[in-house]
Amino acid sequence: MTAHYFKNTLSVTPIQLTNLPLANNSILLFDATKLDVSKFNLPDYLSPFELSVINRRKRAQAKQEYLASRILLKQLVKITQPQYANITLNSMSTQFDEASAKLQLHVSGDIFNTCISHSHGLVGVALNLAKTEFGFDIEKISLKRPFEKLAKHFYHPDEIALITKPSNTQAQANTFFRIWTLKESLAKATSRPIAKLLSPNVFNELNAATLSASSNCASIESNNFDVTVAHKKSTDWRCFLITDFIL
């Protein structure tokens, strides 16, 4: 019943940003630790509101992730929506909408729902142009985290059984983090708090919400990240791992 959730059916393709195909259902991944924020003239890329946000970030990695995610979202609009090709990046602005619990991108009077995820420097962004139920999540697969202990404390018994069934530690970790990204993606797609989705069986919850999910692993140097997208209607979401940052 649950086997298909562990098949790596989500495509992850390395590509240059300038060669990105005109695809609406695209998730862009980028290793933000490669960015030297000091080399960017931030007012050219960020709105006044976004500048106020990034200037409040203390950690260097937080600044890298914020800048990368905003530039990628804006470039994704320019690539997939040709009518905005000549709009400057600093005239677009991202703001969180409390009513919908969505991060929204404002472009020339139009508003786009977006989704962002990040883990240990890897940033992922997507536009939800159809404004349907959609969410994705990325999480670093770490053998150092006490994932079995965490699962027994938070997860559903059926999920715990799946995690502890293999004797191989790597296989256990892969299962734990796949279930985690499924839960996070479901939470984002349905605008539900993740705290309320930790103990329920995520496979039953996805079925009840009539959502599809697809996943895969992305390798960034020596690190592996689990990536999952949960969506309704559209079944052709794809990930593109950006290998450069040429604008």
C-alpha cells in the first residue's frame, strides 16, 4: 500500500538557470552556501521590504538562503511568465500572507502563491500558479540525528514499523526522512500545522486529502537530501538542480 511513496519518481535534473525550460511545474534547487552575499548589490535584487528582512538576519547562511530563494522565485516568474520578462527583480516583492498562510510574490499588481523550503544551505523554491493544494519539502538525510528515537516519540506505530524493519542504518534513515518530507509537504499543501501531522499515519492522511506525492534524493557534494512534493491535479512536477547562478 505504501511502497510507491518510497519509489524515487520525482525527477531531479542538474541544469544551468539560463537553460531552464519553460515549465510551470518546476521546483528549483540551489546550494545557497555557494553565494557570496557581499558581492551582490542587494537593492538591485530585493524590494525595500525584503532588504529590511535580510538585514535582520544574523547568520551568514540565513542571508544566503534568503537571497537565493528570492532571486530564484523572481527568475522563475520571468522565465515561466514571459509578460514579466522585463520587470526588474527589485520591483517584485515577497510577503507572507497570514490569511492563506502562504508566502506570496507580488509582481506588477499580480500575486503568485509560492512555496519555499531549505535545509542546511540547500534552498528549494516553486510557484503555485494554479493556486491548488501544493507543497514540497527538502530535508538533509543525517545519520547523526537520533531518528529512531524521534520516530518512536512522534510518529505513528505503522510508520515506526517501516523505519525499524530494515537492519541497515542508512535504510532506516532514508525511510525516516522520506516520511518526514511527506508530512511536511502535506502540511504545506493543506495549510495545517506540522505538529498536528506528526502522529497521524501520513499515508492515510494523503489519501484522505486526495493528494498525490512524489519524491527523490538530491546529492549535493557529500550530502544527500530527501525531496518530496505533494500536489492535487498536477502530476508533472519536476526538480531542477541549478548548477550556476548567472542572472
